[in-house]
Amino acid sequence: MALSLAQAEKPDLVLLDVMMPGMNGFEVCETMKADPGLAGIPVIFVTALEKSLDESRGLSLGAIDYITKPISPDLVLLRVRNHLELKLQRDQLCRQRDELAHQKAELEESLRRIRRLEGIISICMYCKKIRSEDKSWQQLEQYVCEHSDAQFSHGICPECFKDAVWKQ
């Protein structure tokens, strides 16, 4: 029941007793930590088992804390608050890591494009078309537009003006 509830609700934190009917708390924790959808949920054991061996087992299974009964409600509340804050920070770091990985991939793609443009570019010596990677020939403007973020502004140089426009 605890597992199906955790899968359905995706809680921010689980308080778990070791001694439960059916699956004990250790088994529930172990199953949660093996499930990628539940592994990131912090588990705190709250139990009457006081032996350090039990505490060690709970922590080694992935629990973040182990509180023995009888409990002090104020201390439990403080621990829960602290662990929730840590989880929020961890989740934020994971989101930032994912965003950085995305930005890194974009930068690597940009660098790959820049390196391709820095390499040798085949240009027809007559029509000035450029041979692209797929061996087709493209106008210079088309090639540059496809391989960069450059914008074009058309004009006429003084020599062409003199040769083409002035003679008319």
C-alpha cells in the first residue's frame, strides 16, 4: 500500500516505520530506492527499533534519517523541515544541471558549426558557388544563411557601380 501510494502521489518526503504488516519498512525503502520514479524521495525511518544495527541497515538502504520512538514532535518537525529544504535545493541543482547540459549541447553544436566554417570551403572559381557537405553547389548567400546566423544587407561596391550602373 505504501509503495502504490508513493507512486501515485510522489510525496516530497516519506516517514516510514520499520515494523509494518506485510512488507516491513526496510523492504519498502529498498524497493523505493530501486525504482527510478521513487528513488529521489527522501525516506526517514520513525521506529521503535533502537539497535544501531537496525539504524545502520536503514541508512545503508538509502534512508536520510532514522528517528527512534518515543519521538519528540518538535525535533521530528525540525528534521523534516531541514530534509525538505535539502530536497528542494537538490531538486533545484538537478534542474540547473539539466539546463547546463542543454546549454552545453547547444554550445557544442555552435562550435561544430563554427569549426566547419573555419575549414576549407570549396568555391567555384567561375560562378563563385560554394560546395556544401552533401557535394551540392549553393549560392554564397544560401550557404552562409544555412550555416550561420548572419544577416545580409545588399549594396553595390564602387567598382560594380562604375561598371554596371554608370555605363548605362
